Amino acid sequence: MRKSVIALIILSLLLTLCGCGVLPSASEKTSGQPTEDGVHIVTSFYPIYIMLLNITADIDGVTVSNLTRNETGCLHDYQLSPGDMQKLQGADLLVINGAGMEAFMDKIIAQYPHIPVVEATQGLDLIVHEGEINPHLWVSPEGAKQEVENIVRQLTALDPQHSDAYARNGLAYVEKISQLQAEMHQLLDNAPKRNIATFHDAFAYFAREFDLQVVAVVEREPGSEPSAGELAQIITQIKNKKVAAVFAEPQYPEAVAQTIARESGVAVYALEPAVSGPEDKDAYLRIMRQNLEVLREALY
């Protein structure tokens, strides 16, 4: 009798270890009621959603939905609605950017503790400014490629049934981004004007990749408008450093940007950080090519 009990304990431990890190079967899932043989992936916001549309393209039984609205922009102060939370019902995986972008993760983990989380920036080389991690890695083509590769590695570990398809799609998407990246370097590596000013801090990785000098950041956090004194200091920096252009983002009000343009005499352009757009797997590539045309005009 004692030997039988010991054997059952050992068998139970072996089964637990074998299942570690792999998606549970439909009967074991506790996050909702997905289909019997399907995998439902939820993404935290738009740029991660576009990555997953590419990584999961044409894979039978794998579906993707986005947690937040596509027009939301960055998630620094985003509050999840009850409707957002309901989208996690039946989710098998949650894919996030990480690096502090999703400030609402504590709420998700508390309500859905069993959903495995894939973090796209995990282990990557991130910029830290005054103790704060900059999470906007995807705005750089090199950073976007690293995030895609990181997501694929984690997905294949959690869902080995579709590992070959994830890897194949991920490689194809990275190659597309690499083609775009080569075009961007061909233009920007030789740009005669290299000093810029930005709103928000979304373009830090982009500037690092293309060796552009960000002389001033007008609003490091959206909505944190500079005081009159800070604004005067920024305008002085822009004049003294011979800044070529001030880059605003279309998701945020332009009033301060127009003031800077008027007082400094430097033109304001709109650059898109790819945080909102259509539900189209090629959207990131198109957005970045549009940015390239803006940069061509501003830096030459």
C-alpha cells in the first residue's frame, strides 16, 4: 500500500513538470472558455497587435485580439475599462510590450493570474533616463525586429504545437522590417542635419539607431506641458543647437509645438510613433515609410 502511494506521488510530480511552461489543454484552462483546439492570443496595445498579426498569419486555430482601442496611443496613464477586461475571458496568452508601458498589469494579474504573459522587451537593451526605463523600443526598426524575435521565442516555448509556423512567420516579418531598415539607413545616415527636438520621449531608440541628436524633449510624459520658464529654456536650446526640426506626434495637442515653432523659427513636423492605426499587418511598415518621407523633408 505504501509503495502504491509513493508511486502515485512520483507520477503526479512527473506530470506537473512535463506540463510546465506549456499551454494547458482546453479542459484545464481557467481564464475562460476558448474553443477545444484553438489558441487565443490577446495583445496589450496597437504596435504589439500588429506584430502578432504577422507572427500568427494564416495559422489555423490561432486568433489574435487587441486589449485596448487601436486609437489609444501610449498606455502610460491608460485605465482598463470593464469592456477591456472582458476581452481577457478565454485568453490563452497575453502579449505585452513590457518595460513599464502597461501600468495596468497588476490589475490583470490579480483578476487573471493563470494567463501566461509574453513580454516583448524582456532581456533587451533598454534606455534609462533619470531612473525611468523608456519602453518605446518598437519605434526603432532594429528594436521592432528584436521585439518580434523575442515574442517568437517565448511563443514557441508556450505553444510548441505551432512553433514552426510562429518561427517561419516571424522570420518573414523580420526580413520585411530589415528591407525597410536598409532604406531608412541609406537616407538618414547621410542626412546633413542631425539635431532635432521631440515631444514625448517616443523617438529615443529611433534617434539612437540613426545617430540623431535629440537636443530637447518638450514633454517627456504626454500632457505634462512645460512651464513658461521651461518652455523659454527649450526654445533657447533649439536656437543655440541649430535644431533642424521639432517633431510632434499626431496623437497629442499641437499648441505648444506651434508656440515653439513661432518663437524659434524652426519648423514643426509630425512623426508617427506607430501607436495607433488600421488593423492591417503591414501598417507598421507603411507608417515608418511615411515617417521616412517626413524626415527626408526635415533633415535635408
